[in-house]
Amino acid sequence: MTRIVMKFGGTSVANLDRIRAAAAFVRREVDAGHSVAVAVSAMAGETNRLIGLCDEAGPPAPALDARFVEQDAVVSSGEQVTSGLLALVMQQLGYRARSWQGWQIPLKTDERHGSARIADLDSTALGEAIDSGEIAVVAGFQGVAPDGRIATFGRGGTDTSAAALAAALKAERCDIYTDVDGVYTTDPRLTKQARRIDKISYEEMLEMASVGAKVLQTRSVELAMAWKVPLRVLSSFDPPDAPGPGTLICDEDDIVEQNIVTAVTPDFNEATVTVLAVPDEPGRAAAIFTRLADIGVNIDMIVQSASREPGFANISFTTKEDDLDRAVEALNAVKDKIGYNALQSDRNVAKISVIGLGMKSHAGVASTMFQTLADKGINIQNIFTSEIKISVLINSDAAEYAVRALHEAYGLDKAR
Amino acid sequence: MTRIVMKFGGTSVANLDRIRAAAAFVRREVDAGHSVAVAVSAMAGETNRLIGLCDEAGPPAPALDARFVEQDAVVSSGEQVTSGLLALVMQQLGYRARSWQGWQIPLKTDERHGSARIADLDSTALGEAIDSGEIAVVAGFQGVAPDGRIATFGRGGTDTSAAALAAALKAERCDIYTDVDGVYTTDPRLTKQARRIDKISYEEMLEMASVGAKVLQTRSVELAMAWKVPLRVLSSFDPPDAPGPGTLICDEDDIVEQNIVTAVTPDFNEATVTVLAVPDEPGRAAAIFTRLADIGVNIDMIVQSASREPGFANISFTTKEDDLDRAVEALNAVKDKIGYNALQSDRNVAKISVIGLGMKSHAGVASTMFQTLADKGINIQNIFTSEIKISVLINSDAAEYAVRALHEAYGLDKAR
């Protein structure tokens, strides 16, 4: 008997009608003779509502760990509710089903409440249950920390739950049901030429997730890659008796025809900060970034250039737009200590990334990108590359235009 | 260091403002040097919302135990949320505080999901925590069943949690904060003459709870009585710096001046059923009440009288108005088997009870009741007595009038 893990996100369990639709997909797999574990998110909006209550109870205080422990107790209740409801619906359809909370499995995490990582997942009881024909509905996004209390994984954490369950259960595959019918060559809201990708490698998907494609949480792809569990992204809004093929995320060896470029991914949640005239002495850059790390601001690209004044340098970095105000505030507070002259910040930027396994072996991908943008008169502010990704920072007003031009330039417009 | 248990019901934690008001009462006890454990209900309306979701997922099916297990997983999340929020608010005020779920204590229950009873409460860890100065905020209404899953106690179950915690922790007292400022001599909505009772015995409070006074869950009073924990009912709507005295529920030996009658308690949630012309043979009455017990219909008073036809009897009983339709339906289904002639039912009845420890030693309480009602022209349909209670069933249209007359007749109108 093969084991299958299925995951339903917030919009796929937003109300009882959606939960019943999800149940129809579960039923299909069970009727096909599979042992099934299902990981579920909170009903759409619930997590935000619960975080809102916590914020009202006491504003966020990074130093106060006890706060995150309580927030986890509150927020994890969202998934607890959905797990019970889906189990009830499956029972109503005549199936044996039960909900599993993280602490019941047990799915053990580390001690970092609010952004915990999985430490150990003992799937013995869960595996026995599903092999006996009982459907396991697992509350996603959560486990139990070493202090015996509930810990959550951070946003999108149910993907991680699903991938970890699939790995522990040695599942044949992990199906991620969501509100889109697969992973696209670019954001379909930006161009009608965007096409669903049939197969994509873990590495490419990781790069896409890291630059802001919101289909999957990065950690879930890492887990699937490490344990070689094929992930499939598909829509819970398709008819259950005729679901679309979705996108398979798998090992690069399982992809026969590799694209040079697989996707063009825009990220509008970017902002830049330039610290002007920092004394060019050892330790000044470290002081800036240590300060930002301390308050949990994530830094993406960093560029240091000489200032017009000799003995001084300008340091630019990009961060998430959401983190900008905190970053600026933190740097203002240490202005005298670091000894810089002024701060500049800009929200009006976007990061455009082209991603593709084929870059490893094909030259000219970068030059095509730069030439295409130059031809369209788009100025590049920053460039950042990895083995299978090239990212540029440009003015966000030009982002949509740039995406369409690059999508066409790499031949992604053409149906394959 | 004395230990105190406090309990806040749904209206006392209905939103963040109310939770902050509750926190002010908790703070007062902690600042007074007490070790404090707090049991909290779900925010007002949450339990109903969650049960509504369960009902939508799959209609109630008494035989289907698995349903109640899942409903418990869903519904218990309401208290989980409140426990985390109150802990957050206490932290914000500068106190050490943490939430405790039933399974974390652990508070063990029996296997009856949805209406579980406490099997064992190991308060070692909880006691150590509160004696160290940490405030324990316990999610009420729930524990962990022998199957390792969450079980709830049924409506009002947080009172039971609080009383059990107080017993296990050997607390000096258990303060029940609610939306009224104490237990009254009768329902204040029926007469302005209703007065708050300063002290009442466990036995009287039990009788009041059993006939529908909704201030406390019966089980919590039983627990407090068994473990001799004084319960105090007081209002969370009073100013925290000047709370009212409330009502103390304690051992009868601690009440110096006992009243002959302490309270007049009306119950409008009553209905009567009369089964006409049941063959007067052994086993017929048993068949009726076994059938009703099987479907969980609670029966209060039963009267059997001779029918006009020889060899037949009429059997009348009262039940809760909410259960009437199910009772009638169940009896209709076995009409041929039981062999009765017809069913009559009446929702238009109320039960009026007079309760008082002094009845044990004073004669004339019953005759005062009957005479008072007779003087007012109110017909008594049924009479039921216990050692410290006399209940009568009357037409509900006359109930308000009867309550006022009895309240005056027993001298409860006079301030003491």
C-alpha cells in the first residue's frame, strides 16, 4: 500500500464548502487504495485574526521569548480547528478519520517559538493508523517544543508539515493543494503569456521561493529535496473528479528536457537603504549588519562603494519592504556610534530574477538579461547572481514591463 | 504562601478590554502575595461558533463517538486562545505568566468525549510554577482522555476546571468571576426585591444549580463540597480596586444564621409529556424511560395515575423544553410496542423551587408554599420534594407572579 501526503492551504479550507471540496480530493486518494495523511492550514483569515488578538494583548517584543510561546498557543488553534472539521467531514462521508495535533504525533521542534524547525518526527503511530485505513488529518504549522509547549513554524508552515510528514512516512508523493493550479513561468497577473510549468527541479523551486514566489515555503522544498519526496502543486478549485496535472517538483535527474531559463520571478516587496559616508575602517560594516540582525531584519544584497570623500564608503543593501521602517529606525539610533553621514531609503524598487538549471551549462543568460533591459531603457541598480539565478534590482515602475520583455526574450512565451 | 484559584467566564473575557479587566483582578491577588492559578473560558460566543462549525461539518450522531472526539478538538481551541491571550496581557503588565492546556498539566479525564469527567489532576508542576511566582492561566473546560486526545466537560465546564484546580492545589478559595455580582434570592429580572445572598451552603447551591440557576455548573459545586474548597461568586464588571463582596458558597457549619428558605428559583425550560392509557403491566413504564434514556433525554419528575379505562394508566413526566421534540418523536416511534393510546405534551409550564437548609428542621415550609399559591389562584400541576427543596410545576404564565408571591411569603424581600 502506498502512502500519500496531501496538504490543503488556508483558501482551500476557508469554509465548510471548501473543506467539503478538499474532502472530495482526499476521498479520491483513499478510494484508490492509498494510505493517506492530510496536513491542513487554518481557515483563510484565521491566522491573521489570531495574530491580531495577540498584538492587541501585547505589542511584539523580540526580546520577550515568553510572548512567542503564548502566541504559538493562540495561533496554533487555527489549524486545530480545521483538522477536527475535516476529520468530521470525512466521518460524515463514511470514512474512518481522526485529527492529529503536533503534540499527539509527536512532531518535535526546536525551542524557537514562532519560527521553530522540526527536530524529530516519530511517525510510527501515524503510519500504523493510516495503514489501518484511518485517514490522518494533521494540524499543520505546529509541533511540540522541548519545553512541552506548542511551537509554530512561521508563515506557510503547513507546507513544511506536509513535506516532513511525507519524508517520515516515506510517502510516494506529497500533493500541495492550493488556490493556483501549479507553478508558473512568471506571475500570471503580470502577463497573459505566463504558462504552467509541468516539471521543475527542487533547486529551481528553491530559488523561486527564496525570491518571493509564494507558492511554497522554502523550508518545505528543502525538506522534500533532502528526502527526495516528489512534491506536486495543484488546485483544490479544480473538480475533484478531474483535477489538473499541476506542477511536479522533483529531482533534476527526473526532468528530461531542461530549460535554460524556467521562470522569471518578480519581487515587489523590496526596498533599498544606502548608508552614506561610513568611515572606511574595519568593523563599521559589521556594526551596521549586526545591529540589523539583532532585530531580525533580513538583508538580501549588499554593495559597498567608495564615497566621494576619501576615507569614507557608501554601503547599500536591500531588505524586505515590511522591514524597512525598523531598519531605518535602528540605524538612526546608532548613527553616532557608526559615524555615518546620512541615510537614504527607497521603497520604489523591485527585484526581477531569472531562474533556470540550464544556466549551469549555457553561457549568455546574463548578457541576454542585461541586453533586453537595456533595449527597453530600463536601468539596473544592482545585480546578484547564484549558480542557477540572476537577480537585478530596478525601479518598480518598470517591473511589469521588464517581466514581459524577459519572459519573451527567454522563449517562455512559446507553448512547449 | 496561600494559593488562590480564579475563574473568568466567557463574558468576562469577551474581548481584549474584558481580558485586561480580568487581568486587573489577577494582578490584585498576585500583588497581595498569593500564588495564583486562573481558569478561563472561551471568549463569549466562540464556543457556539465552533459548535456551529462542527454541526455544519456533520450533524450530531449520538452513536458516533468519533464525532465527539473531533468536536472536542475543535471546541477546546476556544479556551486555548483565551489562556494565551490572558498570559500575554499579564506579561505585558510585567508579570511572569504562562498558559497551560489540559494535556500539559496533565488534567486527565475519563473517555466520555463531550461530557467528560475528571479522572486525575496532577498539580505538581502547576503548583511549583505558581509558588515560584509565575501566574498559571489554565485553559478551562478540557483535559486529556485515556486515548491521549482532548476531552471537554460540557457547558459551563470551566467552573469544574476551577473547582478541581482549587481542590488539587489545596487553594484557600476559588473565586468565580462572572457577569453577575453574586447568587440571588431569586432571578432579579423577575422582581426588584431579589437580593444578593452573602453566604450559601454547598447543598443549597447544588439544589439551585440542579433546578436551573445558571450561576454555577453543578459538578463544580459537588467538587468544591467534596474537597471543602470555599467558592466565591463575584462580578468581573466591578472596579478591580473595589470589588463587591459577592456570594460565598461554603460548608453549612460556616453559616451562623441559617435561613429556612434561602432562594426561590424558577425554571422556564420545562415541558411535560403525558402518555395516555398505557397498559398497566410490568415493564411498560420501563420501556418508556429506557427508550428516553437511550437517546439522552433527561427526565425530571414522573407521576403515574390510573386511567379512566380500567387496566390502563396515564404516565406523566417533565423534561427540558429543548429535549421535548426528541422525546415525543422517540415515543411516537414505539407507540405500537408500548401500546399506549395517545401522547399529550405541554411547553407552557414552569418549575418553581424553594430551597433552604432550614427546611430540615422547620415544619410548615411546604404548606406556606401551597397556601401562597392557592391564595393567588395558581394551580399546582405537580409537586416534587427533596430534603432541602420543594418544587412545583405550574402554568408558565403564572410563574412570574408566583415567584414574587413566594419571595415575599418567605420573608426574602426584607433586607437582612
